[in-house]
Amino acid sequence: MKIACGKIGQPCKLFVGLAAFALCCAYAQAQPQQQHRGPAGRPPPMAAPHGPPPDARQNFRRNADLWMQMTPEQRNVMRQRENMRRQIITREADAAVRDSGLQLNPQERARFESRYIQERRKVEQSLRQQIQTERQKEIPSLIQQLRKEFQIDEPGKSPVTKPAASPKSGK
């Protein structure tokens, strides 16, 4: 199936965000509620109000608005992509359990896979942040290089189209 790149980027982010939020909510609801007691047998004070933080709620709303603006075809493409992503992650979580060498009962296996997916999500978020940081460092020099390439010195003279050597081409 051929999918046009660029037009689906934002909706894809929306769907993945919605899916991640839904998974987090489902995971939180599936966790058994344990009573933690403080030193005097009292429950510890509440650290934060229930529900996602304000930035997560805002992100969810923005994603929901984008989802509502999508055509049914775009939504189906997003669903297919999300299903494929989930299948890949499930296969990799299964492989992680096998590679660990642990003999787990079904409940422990589910906890292991859930934790694997949770920690993997953190790793992927960290990597995305690192890539974004590096990209932001590189963009100004790229713009400067392109400015030099396409700068018009005299009126009536066409831009220089000779590509400059990339600083990383020597690697």
C-alpha cells in the first residue's frame, strides 16, 4: 500500500499520541490498587491530583481535534499504522521475554511485557528528543550554507546551483 508522506505526518502523531494516552489509561486502570501505609499506619498524603497533567490534557485535546478533522480514509490509514506498530512492539516484547531467559507465568509475563513497553517508550522519547536537539543545532549552519549557495551577487544573475560539499561527507 502506498502512503503519501507529509500530509499524514501530523495526523499520524495525533493517532499515536491518542493511542499512547489510551494505553496509559488502560494500563493504569488495570493495575491493582494497593494500600500503602505511612509510618503510623496512615496512608501517605496525596502528591498530585488524579488525572493527567495539564500539558498532557492539552496535547490530548489537540490530537482529538486533529482526529476529528481527518477524513475516514485518513483515519483508516492511521488505524492500520497503529495496528502495525502494536504488532511490531508485541513481537519485540515477546522476543525480549525469550531473550531474558526467564520462565514466567502468564501474569508475570504480562507484567514483564507491559514494563518492557513502558520503558521502551521512555527510550524512544529520549532518542526523539536527542534527534530534535541535534537537528536544531545543525539547522542554522544548513541555512547558512544554502544561503551562500543560492545568494544572487548581481541583479540578473541566476543563483549558483553548484552543490557545496557537505561537512559530514568525509565520514
